[in-house]
Amino acid sequence: MCGIVGVYCENESLTPHITYYALFSLQHRGQESAGIAVAGNSSITAHKGMGLVTQVFDERILSRMNGKASVGHVRYSTTGESRIENAQPLLVRSKVGSIAVAHNGNLVNYWGLRSGLEGEGRAFLTDSDTEIIAQLLSACLLDYDTVEALKILDSKLLGSYALTILVNDTLIAYRDPLGFRPLCIGEADFGYVIASESCAIDATGARFIRDVKPGEAVIIEDGKLEFVRISESKRRAFCVFEYIYFARPDSIIDGKSVYGVRHTIGRILAKENPVDADMVSPVPDSGTTSSIGFAQESGIQYLEALIKNRYVGRTFIMPEQRMREFSVRIKMNAVRSNVEGKKVVLVDDSIVRGTTSRKIVDMVRAAGAKEVHFRVGSPPIIAPCYFGIDMSTREELIASCRSIEEIRRTINADSLAYLSLDGLLEAVGIDENELCLACLTGKYPIPVPGEKCVR
Amino acid sequence: MCGIVGVYCENESLTPHITYYALFSLQHRGQESAGIAVAGNSSITAHKGMGLVTQVFDERILSRMNGKASVGHVRYSTTGESRIENAQPLLVRSKVGSIAVAHNGNLVNYWGLRSGLEGEGRAFLTDSDTEIIAQLLSACLLDYDTVEALKILDSKLLGSYALTILVNDTLIAYRDPLGFRPLCIGEADFGYVIASESCAIDATGARFIRDVKPGEAVIIEDGKLEFVRISESKRRAFCVFEYIYFARPDSIIDGKSVYGVRHTIGRILAKENPVDADMVSPVPDSGTTSSIGFAQESGIQYLEALIKNRYVGRTFIMPEQRMREFSVRIKMNAVRSNVEGKKVVLVDDSIVRGTTSRKIVDMVRAAGAKEVHFRVGSPPIIAPCYFGIDMSTREELIASCRSIEEIRRTINADSLAYLSLDGLLEAVGIDENELCLACLTGKYPIPVPGEKCVR
Amino acid sequence: MCGIVGVYCENESLTPHITYYALFSLQHRGQESAGIAVAGNSSITAHKGMGLVTQVFDERILSRMNGKASVGHVRYSTTGESRIENAQPLLVRSKVGSIAVAHNGNLVNYWGLRSGLEGEGRAFLTDSDTEIIAQLLSACLLDYDTVEALKILDSKLLGSYALTILVNDTLIAYRDPLGFRPLCIGEADFGYVIASESCAIDATGARFIRDVKPGEAVIIEDGKLEFVRISESKRRAFCVFEYIYFARPDSIIDGKSVYGVRHTIGRILAKENPVDADMVSPVPDSGTTSSIGFAQESGIQYLEALIKNRYVGRTFIMPEQRMREFSVRIKMNAVRSNVEGKKVVLVDDSIVRGTTSRKIVDMVRAAGAKEVHFRVGSPPIIAPCYFGIDMSTREELIASCRSIEEIRRTINADSLAYLSLDGLLEAVGIDENELCLACLTGKYPIPVPGEKCVR
Amino acid sequence: MCGIVGVYCENESLTPHITYYALFSLQHRGQESAGIAVAGNSSITAHKGMGLVTQVFDERILSRMNGKASVGHVRYSTTGESRIENAQPLLVRSKVGSIAVAHNGNLVNYWGLRSGLEGEGRAFLTDSDTEIIAQLLSACLLDYDTVEALKILDSKLLGSYALTILVNDTLIAYRDPLGFRPLCIGEADFGYVIASESCAIDATGARFIRDVKPGEAVIIEDGKLEFVRISESKRRAFCVFEYIYFARPDSIIDGKSVYGVRHTIGRILAKENPVDADMVSPVPDSGTTSSIGFAQESGIQYLEALIKNRYVGRTFIMPEQRMREFSVRIKMNAVRSNVEGKKVVLVDDSIVRGTTSRKIVDMVRAAGAKEVHFRVGSPPIIAPCYFGIDMSTREELIASCRSIEEIRRTINADSLAYLSLDGLLEAVGIDENELCLACLTGKYPIPVPGEKCVR
């Protein structure tokens, strides 16, 4: 998963700072690397680095980047291999000038496209699909104008691709025709902000205009903004997991408040799977919003069973092999005075592998809980995601080949219940045909080799 | 404010790791510097650095520290000047051997003691009261055994001082006779853990035994633990602010659950200051627990008006002077869909300067709230703390010379109410005579130059 | 200028270390960045960084690189822009597998080649001619075997290009047909070492075999070494400046000892331009060897007038603008006791801009010298280099448009004399037709736009 | 060994820069750590760090230090343990104010003094004798004026101690009564520079005034400089090793040019130990000056047999255990074309352990030399130094218990000869009674436990 940003700002020295704030508020979408490219007078300047936005940038670096248009990127490692070469935006130079590309998504036909280009004798400096996009776009721009080039590019790509692009000093944002990954736009006195989530628009002080539509491009040239339809598709495939887990709760995505969806998920979850208990607690932080809804619907007292250490981050090391058992205890701790002798409902957003859930249930029991009931704010995850969320392989997914009763026993809960698919759809409020539910149903909205496709 | 740890572990190579985990779970008590000293075979080895525990230590460093006894420290800058010289534990060498001191608290008679020692022609390498303690202890140990030395030391010190100390391979913990700062002890298969808060004992897998009593020392020598009474005082002065704000909610301090106290604060606050509203929201994260209690007592719906960026940390830079206005918006964002058209109650633990409160109220209003009512989980802070919590000068405290109505106008709330002192005492459940309430009453439990003392 | 290395070593874990030593002894050829690529079992691993070899690599990094074949590179910034993207070896992946390229030289037809490839719609991630070489080679290898591919590649390139290349686990070294930049090969028990200079072969304990001939490739596959003629040219263009300044004096380049050439330069310089003086001193370190020869031929006493600070490096900062006058004094100091009242001959290898020479002459005068005579171990530099040595623009070259008398006045010497071109040719001992003397004559051995070409 | 500096500069913002330049030119005296303390308006600011002067300081740091008086220090690790706590100047605060001490030397009675102070119950934060000096000085200044305090301090110290000290904004320099370590003073338009060696005075553009005399203090207060005699001693003990090896050749120490001494050493060495040979070469860089003198006296051709890698530094790592054999080869290389078939004389300044000498002789032989004769510019080192030069223990000194013939065989030379003590004295030109020759004679100028003392 990644977060992308595009900024157009009349005040040239302010542009990199606006981009920095926007990226900072998308930090939850990726912590591996961060980068900003700014289109200056005659060329594009880029700065990238490994780590958090605040670690990669400082005032000295930002103050050396000047220009009206910029794109930014935060990257979440999907491969495990963490290399500066893969940091974005990717900056290339071609006959049409400088091009910087920030990409959120994943091309399903990456190897096919690459193999085709390699067949022409080309060599690649990175292993990212962004390099493919940059090369294809460069070729298209050779013979066509921006709009035509985007159309040709789009026709070649299969998968998920929300993009912010600089072609010299023109800022382009584009969202794939199924709209897998979110993208929206805001307006401010200084210009425009395009971002993966509306919380980034809020952070810059801009006013949210609307979501970029699937298949739609935003082109900002010489301060003039244009919306252009590039591609049509009846089917939509908005990622349902953005609502369940990934997005920040204060974001509005495709017209739905993420907070609202999660709260409703909690309510429906309580209705679908009532439980006799003394308290409802989130698994922090992912279960917080849905557990509040659960408590309100069920009338059971909302009380935190677990406190999370706010300083746990990617820098945390688990020094000794034999200390691995501490791994969860270091990150969160049970509140004995809250759970002792109580029947506790724990609400989490989803269960991926189940190993952490087991440790949390055990921890709450060890703190004196009489019963521990687990409620999950999504249906079971049974299939992998090929569209940008790194969710482990099918084998690692605990629900891919286990019954709910088996999972309950594995995580050692007194009861376990998942939200129904219908419940989820009701909570999200978007037609099933406009969502990508592949990880929950195994039915993919576009063809993926070896998987079932249901358009 | 600081956090201190003492560990006795039979497995010598495990000792630094246990200390690391304990310090990590006290990270909220100080983020400026971190340090560990381990008593090895013939001498004490120390490692200290600026920054978070996870930044200062790695496996390579920990694996080079071996020994059964250790002390650790995390430091919160109280002065603004951030220097490695002030990092603790402070390691000194004297006639009796090596001494490492970790100190949480503040000596009220620091300058008097220092001036006395300087009068003997001594020079000091740091500006910390810990150096004074180390020098005095060294002198006492010259002529007396450990217990007598502690008694003499105690008789010279005035102020707050929770200490973990290594004298060669003897581990000593001591809590000042009024017990300003918390200190507790736990037991495990591997040995003992002493820490500022019980959450650190939990993190190491040890079992909580009890709080160290005011005036009591814990001495662990050759694996044998001894509790020794060093000093008597009828008066106690447990810091009430640990319950209000400072401690982690999953800690038990002097017999009281911090979570429980805060939850009750919320309930009493709701009873004392009812308000007609549509929703109750915490100011994250400090107001979370009390706002839950407030919502339950009042029956008003609990809903988050504000989402905090989880990546805000000490590393965050605010690059441009003109962007200072963004400072709060970058750290948290209002959830428009929750607050639009609503009467909102915001609950926070306390108000210090009031500047952030104002920005938050404005942000919630800008997101569409009809009314914003502010409720505070403590009485007004009217006087500075001299016992280890850096709370700004009296002039900076918004409540030191303003009426509640004036404060309400300053922070732009529709209504403002504080918890009463009686309400606070009821929530904490500790006799007024055993608490330090100086910041709320201006009456200090020990003499402080220029302040009123009420023992 | 750059330094390149190729290593084939049967002991897989030793390979990166051998490469490290070889690169370290070529450090004088480039201090901006360093990199090593090793061909492991299934792919090539590369590590690159800004700074010195010892700063970029440590045991931990080297120990993670395993394989029999490797290439290495040290880079000297020729552009002023110092970016990690330009560090080498450049690693690309193509249909034929992984390719790593280390390049010393400069393509005269870079923009032509790039423009051609851009015309096909390609985009480039770096601004280095090495990316062009990697792309062209990838394309050639698609349809041809290694030898044929090298022939086609060679036919497309114009300029100087000494290369060490990995194509999967095959190690290739190639030297352009005019042989601008040096390249030689050595043999050891462990395998083979190819390097820009023989001092790197010495450093690894290998035995020097011979220079790689212009137009010749060395191909090492499965431990078997093969010399293959790729291209023929009657003309040679060995860079004369390697002998004058660039190479280490302990290297043997194209059959000539660099030390021997410089020593003879000093002797001939003394014969051609005798001077009545009390002492001969080098300008350290570049003039050391020729000044020894000068002293011996002239019979004038050899005595150092100047001592260089051994810690001057690229990390040195000149903190205050107003302190720029100190720039030379900080780097070297006159030995007053040696020069006071003396007639001093200063010998340097060459004069580029003349600014440093002036400061040195002034410094020796200020230390009490009666007369200061300047002797230069090369003819005047009158034209820029397009083949890899960054020598400033023509305008900046003090001799491009000034008489020797004008230069003498500019640098404030009592007398000034340069070595004659005939003297230089005699010292080098290589036929004029086999050298590149372009910087001294303005006549270029291959066509360069806007310059005179004399093949 | 260490280097110290004291600067008084009327231009407050220039002071730290002047100190930086002076320290930079003393870098050869210590590379472990560097530090500067500047006396500003109301207090002393210090900055210290591990590594080279250029690594520890940058413009940002220097620009924040302002004041007229400063002291600086570069430290050479004498203990092997390399810790930031031991970096100097040491800054303390006492009744008389702030004191910063930079010390070059070693107290022979350190443990006696420390034990005395520990007997008073004092504890020490470092293991350096500088802390003792700072504590004693603080005590003395309590009751006495600067001059009296220095007299009392001096009476307590035994050993070598060249000091630059700030007492608030007063700059004090003091040299112990025997004058073990050098110290000199220069004058400039901006004020005064005091430094271990005159090359540092040259580097700042100041004019050398004279050496600070043994037992003499320089006190600069309010811009007024005063020389004060603190202590008398008929005996002097100027370290002879400063001339032989340690000091930079462009320095003048106690009236003698270091370059001149070394050149004469070479001449006398040639006269005392003639040899039939084809060439004379230095062991770079330590033997350079004396080998020039040797060549001129003997009439044998001066030619470099060895080239040193200019990038060898403290950062160099020797990655693999099995690669240790490369250790010398990496640092220097033989010039085969110079030594092949020749009888070579190698001249070095001294032999300490002999291990490097052996490797060098072998390397020159392997490059084809017919004979290798070794000449040493000092008598054999037979006893350890207690006055600040870390020279290994007596057991490690190859000459402490071996005949010259045994050493010759150990280093594998065809002949070996040392300079005679008389020859050394003649070259230095200072009376035997005014030098410390302890490392060469075993007779110490002050009492050292277990060693013979000859005053």
C-alpha cells in the first residue's frame, strides 16, 4: 500500500511544504520510504529517502525545492526487500522532458508488460511497476498529447493504479477505470491538492472538492484545472478494505465517511452476533471505531481492556530470539482492573493470520477475564489481494481453509463471530458491483492468473 | 519527568534486555534520552544516548552488557537544554567503587547542597541534581554501611527523589519519605524488577508485588531482597498529576488503578457539570479515559470528534514559520461526519496554557459543530510544580490569574467546566493529606522558597 | 575520472573483500561514491554509497555479498552534482538476465545515442552514459552472443570507455579501441583481478599479467579466462595525463612506470630550463616525483619548502566566507627554516587555473624566500578534455589564452618554465601517435564537435 | 598524545573558527576526539565529539559559539577505550564560575591525587587526569587569585601537563616546570593564539612570538596578555620524541626547527653508519625528512621505494581475519621499477614493535631489491613513556631486550643501524640536561614508580 499526493501552489516556495504536510497525514499508508518531486523552472528536482516523512525531510531540504507543481509518495514495503531504488516518485528524463511518477496500486500484467519491453532489448533499473508506467507514458507522449497519451497508457495497464504525475510542469492525476485505490481533490487559496485520502486535503487547509472518478484524469497546467474522462467502465471496484482497515477514520472516500462505515460495522456486528458480556473493548487501534458502535448497539459498557504503547514503531527491535514471546506484551498491555472477573468482548477490524489475536486473548485472560469473546468487523479474509494491499499469501490467511469454529479454537476465544458480507455491504452503503470484495469472496473484478474473475 | 528502572536477573545476558523492555514501556515518561547501566563482574558498564529507547539501543549494544544487576532511565527534558551530559544513569567512581544513579524527581534544595559542596572547592561536570546525589552518597558510603548511608543521604535531601542505584553489584531502590514519585516492585522467575510504574513490570513478564513505600529502601545483594525503612513521615505527598495525566492508564500506582481513577473522574465531571449535548468526545489521547466515563454517566453518545495522527512525535518539524498555524491541524483532524450540526462535549485531562485547547475548539467548530462544550478532568492548575513535572511558569498557566469565564472566552468554548477538588479526591480515593495537590491549590507539602507550605 | 575493478575469485566469500581492497587502492581516482556488485547464485547483488570506499563498506555489508565474480567502481564527480543515482556499478535487469556495468571514461556521442533511444520513446533514470551502455548492451545480447554483442556495442560508442561488466555470472572487461583509459589484469591463486591501475592488482596480492589491449575484451566464464579482440584501430590514444598527474606513481601503465616517467620529466625539465637556485622543492604531493628528478639532474639541493596537512580531505569545510583566504594555508604550510633567504625552485606537475600556484608562491615568499622559481612537469594545458578527466572549461584554463610571461606574472614567480612537448614525449617513451595529447595540443584523436580532430 | 589550543580574538564570532583552524593543523597529534569551548557573555559553551576536527564541527555548530576566549583539544586515545566522556576540553562549574580545561600530558601521581580526593568522599565522572586538574584548580581558586592558584596547583601535580584553561572569560595557558610537552604563542591583528605547535599559529595567520617557558603561565584577561613565572626548575625535560616523530616538520619547538633536526638526523645517521647502496628511500611518511638528509650526506640517490595510500585513515577496516596479511600492503606499495635489482637503504624515524618494519622489508625484497638496509633516525627505544606518548609496554618494545643483531634478523634486513644518542643530541642541539630521553635511556627526569630517576 502507498499514499500519493499532487500539489499545485502558486507560491513556489510553499509547494514542497504543502506536499510535506499532505504526505505526513498519509503516513499510515506507508512507512518504508518517502519522496517529493517538484517541477521548478527548467527541470524537476526530487528528494527521496528511507523511513518516515519526518525523517526523510527537513527544512533545509524543503527550502531548496521550488516550483508550482509537485508530487509526493509514501511507500509501504510489499516485498520485504526494502531498497532506496524502489522509493518514489520515480523521476525519468525522456524526449518530452522530465517525468515524475507516484503510484499507488499494483499492475496485474506487470510481467507481461515488462517482458514485452525487454523483448525490445530494454533493461530495467528497478523492479517496480512504476518504471513500466514511466516508460510507457514516455513513449505515448512522443506521438500524442497528454489526454491521448493517457488513453493509450490506460489501455495497456491491467490492475490498480492511482497516479500523480509531473510531465515537466504539468500536474496530472489519474485513477484507474475501476477505481481500486482512492483519490480525491481539494481546492485552496494557494491552488489545488490531490491525495489518496481527504485527511491529507484537510491537513493542508484546503477544501475538499470531490473524489477523482474512476477513469478520470485531472490535468493542471498553467494554473488551470481540467477534469478529463480517459476511460469508461460500468464496473467499479472500490477497495472495501480501505473502509475496513486501511484508511484514516477522518477521511471521506468515494462519498462515504470511513468513521461512519466503521461505526455502523460495529452496530451491525452487535446485532448479528449478540453476546452476553460485561464490557466491550477495542483491540487498539484498529478496532476502536467499530467497538464504539458495537457497545452502543449492544448496550454493553465500553471499557478499554488493552492499552497500546504509543512508541511502538517500525524502529522497534526485538533483541533476543528467546524474547519473542514478549512481542505482543511489549506493544500492548491488559488493564487488569478493567477486565478482572469480567466477560469481555474484544472487537477488531479483521483477522489476517490470527497469531496476534491469540496472544491478545491470552493476555486478557491472564489479566483475569472470566470470558473472552471475539468479534470481527469484516467477513473472513479468504483470498489474497493483487491490487496493492500486502495481505500475506493464501496459505498464511487463517480463514482461507479453516472453519470459524477452528479459528475460534486457534485463537482461544470463548466465542468468535465475523460480520456478514451483507452486513458489510449495508455498512459501506455502496453497491456490491462497485466494490472489490475479492479478499472476502475470492471473486476478482479483473482477470488474475489462477483466480476466479467475476466482472 | 523521568522513568526509572532497576533489574536483578540471574541470567546475566538477559539483564540488559529485561531493562530495555521495562524502559520501553516507560517511554511516555521521557523521550529526550535513555540509558542503561549494568553491573558486570568487576565494574559497571553504561550506555546512554539522546532519543527514544529504540533509537539508543540495539541488539549489538545490549549483547555487550552483562551482569545480574542493572538500572535504567528515560529522561524528559525539563529545561529545554538537551545535552548528552545530562542523560542518566549517572556513573561515577569513588573509593567504595562504582556507583550508577537513576533519578526521578527534583531536589528543592539543589542549589543549597551544591553551594555547600562548591564551598569545599568542588567543581561539577553536570547541572543535574543527580550528580549531587551521587557525590553525597559516595561520601556517606565512605564511613557507613548501605543502610546508614541512605539514612544520612535522605536527611540531606529535600524534594522528590525516587532512585534506582547500583553500588558495585548491589541494587538499591529508594523512594523519598513523602513518596512524591511512584515506585513499585515485581518478582519473576529470573529475579526482580523495580520501576516507576507497574506497566513496566507487566512488560517484563514479572508479577507485581507492591509499591515501594515512602521512606523505604529495597536492597538486593547476592540475589537476596530486603526491604528497609530508612525514613519516617506521617505526611505523604503522592503526586496527583500522575493519576490525572502522566502515568499510563494500565498502571496501578499506590494501590489505585490509573484507568479507574480517570474513568471515575469522567463520571464525576459529568455529574458536577451536566450539559445538553449530542455527543461526548475525548481530546486524544489524554482525555480518552475520562471522556468514556463522562459519556457513560451522562448517557450522551460517545463519538470521536478528533483523530490524531499516530506518527506525530518529537521528530516532527514544523518547517516554515508562516506554517505554524498548521501546528494543531497536522497533529489531529476533526471528523466532520461526526460533528456536523452537533452539540459536542470535548473532554480533556487538564488545561495548561490553553493555546492548544483554543485551536481544537476552533477546529471542531470549523468542521460544523453547532456548539462546543469543554470539560476538564481536573481542577484549574494555578501553581507550578517543583517536584519533577515541568509545567511551565506560573505566568504561562492560563488558570493562575484568570476566572473560568475568562478562560472560556479565551478558548472560545460555549461552556467550560473543571472538575472540583472534592470530585478529584473522590475519584483518586486517597486522603488529601497523602497527596501533593500543590499545582491545584498552591499549597506545597514541603517548604519551597516563595511558596506557601502546608504540611 | 573514475576507477574500475573486476574480480574473479573461486572463494565466494572472499570476492567482495578482494574487490574492496582493489577499489581502496584506486581511491585516488574518485572519492565521490563507491560501489560493488557481486554475481551470486541466482542474481547480482549491489551496494553503493556516497563517499570513500571505507565509508561506504563495512564487514557486515561485505559479508552479505557472495559469489565468484564481481565488479567495483569509485567515482569522481565530473559534474559538481553529486547524486547517489549516478553511483556505479549500474545494475539493470533485462531479458538476458542481470547486468552490472562499471565505466571509466566519457562518451563523446552520449547525447546522440540518448536522443536516438529517446526517439524510440525510452525514458532514462540517470544522466550517466553508463545507462546508455547498459541499455545498448542489453539490446545486443538479445540477439547475439557475448563477443558479437561487444562488437556491435563498440561500433556504436564514440569516446573513452574502459568497462568491467557482469552479465549474470560472466565477468567481462573491455577497453575502447583507442585505449584512452588504462586497464590491466593480474592473476592470483584465488583467480583474476582486472583494474584501472596495476597498484590495485598489487594490493590484492595478485601478480600483474599485462595491460588489456585497446579494442580487447577479457571474458571470464566458469573460471576460464579468454582474451578476445573486439575492435581494431591503428591509432592509439593513451591519456598522457595519467602519467603526468592522475595515476598512482607505483602503477605501471601500458608498459611504462608512472614513477619512472615523472622522475624523467623532472630531469628533462631541469635540463630544458636550468635555474640558479639554492633548493628544489615539490608542490606536495603532485610535484614530488618530478622534483626529485629535477634536483638530481640540476645538482641543486632537494629540500621541502612546503608541508601538507595529511588530514585535508573532501570532508574539509571552509566555514566562513571571510576565511576563504586561509584556504591554502590550512592545507599546506611553508617551512620557514628551509626557505628563509633562499632561492627556491618549486616543481609542480601542471598548472590548471593558476589560483593555487599563486597562493603557494606567495606563501613561500612570505616565509622568507629570496626568489621563487616555478617549474611545471608538463606543457601548458590549453584545451579541455572530453575523455573523462574533468579539467575545467577552456576559459578557466590559465594557459588557454595567456603567454607564459603573463602566467608568470599572474602567479607572481621570479621565473616560470614548462616542460616542452618533446621533453614530455621523451619522458613517456610512447610514440606521439599512440597518445592522447589533446589537452596540450588542442588536437583530438577522435571527432569532438567544435574541436580539431587529428587521427 | 594530544594537541591543545587557546585563542583570544576580539571578533567574537571569529573565535571558534580560529580555534577550528588551529586544531585542524594539530590533527596529527590526535584523531580520536575533538572539542572546543568558548567563553561567551555569561558562560562557557562547549562542543565535543568523536573523530576528526572536520567530522566533529561544521559551520552551523561553530556559528553558535561566540566569545572572545576559547580553548580547544584533539585527543589521541592512549588507553584503547574510546569514550565521549574522555573528550576534552573538560567543562566544570564551581563556586568561582565555569572552568574549561584542555590538557596535553600525563600525571604520574594521578592515582595518588585521586585517591586523596576520594578519601574526602568525592566521586569521579571520568577516568581522566584532567578531571583531577579541574577539581584541584577549582579548590585553589576558591581562596587564591589566579597566579597563586596556579602555584598551588603546580605544587600538587607530578608529570607532564601543558594546559589551556578558561576560567570564565580569562584565558590561561600553562606549561609544567620541566616543559615535557611543547607550547607556544603567537600574535595577530585579532588577538593571540596559543598552541602545542607553531604550525597551528601559522595556520591562523598569526605571527609566532615565542615558546611558553617551562613553569610559565600566560594569562589573557580583558585583552591584556601577561607572562607570569609560576614555578622554577633548573632541570628541563623537553620530549625528544617530538623532534624524532611526533611534531609536524614545519613546527619550531623550543627554538629548534623540527624539519632541521630531522634533516640533520639523516645526515649524522649517514655519517655514523655508511652503507654501499644504489638508492635511499624513506619509509613514508615518518622517514621522509631524515632520508633526504641521509641521501644528501651519503651521496646515494634519493628515490622512493614505497608509495603510501593517501586515504588510509582511522576509518579503515580490515574486514576479514584471514586478510590481516594484507594490512601493510593496503597501506603502502613498493615501486618495483625503482627497487628492482637495487641495493636499497630504507630510513625510518624509529622502530617500536618491529612488526611493520618486517613487512616493509619483505615487500621491498618481493619487489626485486637485491639488498635492503635499514637505518633508524633515533637510538633504540628501550623504555616506556609515562609523559603522554603511548608507546606500548616495555615487553612490546622490540629493543627493550634484544640486541641490534637480533632485531636485524627479526626484521629481515641485510643491515640495521640506529642513530647514536650523541648523534641525536647533536642533531637536536639542546643540552642533554634539558631533554627527556627516558624512552631511549630508561632514566626518568622525575620519579616514576619502578623506574630509575635521574634528575
